[in-house]
Amino acid sequence: MNESKIGIPFEIKELAPNTVYTTWKDYYNLNAGAIILNNYIVIIDSLSYPRQAMDFRKRIEEKYELPIKYLFLTHMHGDHVFGMSAFKDLEVIGSKALVENMKGKLADSWEKEAFDDWKKEQPELADFIEEIEITIPQKEFENEYLLEDGDLYIEFVNSGGHSSCSTYAYFPKDKTLFIGDEIGAGYWIFMSDPTGNPDKWIESFEEILKLDVEKIIPGHGPIVSKEYVKEQLEFMKELKKTVLKAISEGKKPEEVEVPDYPYEPAIDWQIPTALEFLFNHYSK
Ligand SMILES: [Zn+2]
């Protein structure tokens, strides 16, 4: 990866009158976005490097003559939060679980040495990594939070599937929903974080299907509709059944015959890790 790849070729796309997003194609089609309210703008996720995020921020500020007031983070994974220092002056909104998870990461895996090792492994990225600076969200909420600005509002719901802090942002005015990594569209499901919960994932998808939503912005991949949620939900239920049966028969994760799914893994460890994750969860 070189500077031209991190330096931002991406464009800002208008998905609906008050909902925009951008995609960094070089990292599994990573998405970030923004919701334009009456008096201010809310940024959704920060991309992976502060320099990218700063570029994204400038373009949003040039396009809309409104201040950016908040950064909302869908969950704690580095590709979604490492750009956050570009929004240092803003209040960061996140679930209570996000605050806990980020504090944990700062204590055990986001230490200076870890970033130094990363710089050594990818010296061509050292300047970008150097700018990464993590801050804990100041505006913390328990399970759900309604952010209102006149007649417009965003509903944040901690759904907790892909990770315990996974939270979606639903914007009824545009019928749009930023779902974070609960969906990685076009890829096999990203199911590996030990804090995640397959049952909460299934429950939250059932809730999302009841919402008046037309366009869903996934953490990675192209924009989808409720059809995709339905398809992934059916598959997750099938996979759960298969794993429960395998556990009851005393099988090991590697002996499970995974049901068919139309999307291939983006990385080869995805399916084995997901099986480990499901076995851990359902063997308890
Ligand atoms: Zn993630």
C-alpha cells in the first residue's frame, strides 16, 4: 500500500438528500458517511487513517455550509476508528459498550509498542500510523440514543452482534441506516470478535426488518436493502442450527458442514474463526 492508495481517490456519494457516504476500495470497500441535520452534520465512522479522515472532513465541510458537530463510531475496530484524530475538536458519540471496549483496547492492544511494531512491518505507512490518536467517546449512552435537531433525528441502537459495541444509526427522514460491520456486503459474514453475540445479531436484524428503511450502508461493501438483511438473517439462523446440531453430536468446529451462502470470505480465516466463535458461544 502506498501513499496514492491511502491518499484519497474516493468520492463522496449522495445516497439520499441528507445522507452521504464514501468508500475506500483498497480496504475491503470500507465505508464512512455523514448525516446532514438542520443545524449541523454528524460523521459516521472515521476511516482508517487521520489523513484520510481529514480529507473526507474537508470535502464534507466544503460541500455543506454547516458545522460538523459529532463523530459517531459504529464499533471499536481499527479500520473504523483509527482516523478519529481528524475530528479531535468534536464530541464523539458511542455506546457504553464502545467506551468499555475502547478502554480495554487502549490498555491491552493499542499501546505505543503495538503501533511501533505496525510501523516496522509497514514502513511505507509509518507517517500515516504516526498520526493515529485514540480518544474515548465523551457522549456515552446505554442501549439506545435519540439525537434530535428540530424535526430531524437519528436513532442509535447498540445491536451488539459483530462486536458487543456494534451500533447502528437509523435516519428515518432519508430511510437510511448505517449498520457498521453487522454487514460486510458481498463478503461472507465477519463473525470473529470474541465480544460479539450471534443471538443479538439475529434479534437486531429482526428489528431492523420492521423499520422503514430503504438504503443500508454497511461497514464494508456496496449499499444494500432489507433484502440483504433478510438473506443474511436466514443464513445466520441456518448456521446456528447447524452448529447446535454439531455440538449435540460431539463434533468439532472443523467437522461442521457450513450451509451454502452466496458470498465468499474476503480472508481465508473467516469461516474457521466464525465456527470457533459459534462453538464458544453455544457450548457455554
Ligand atoms: Zn468490525
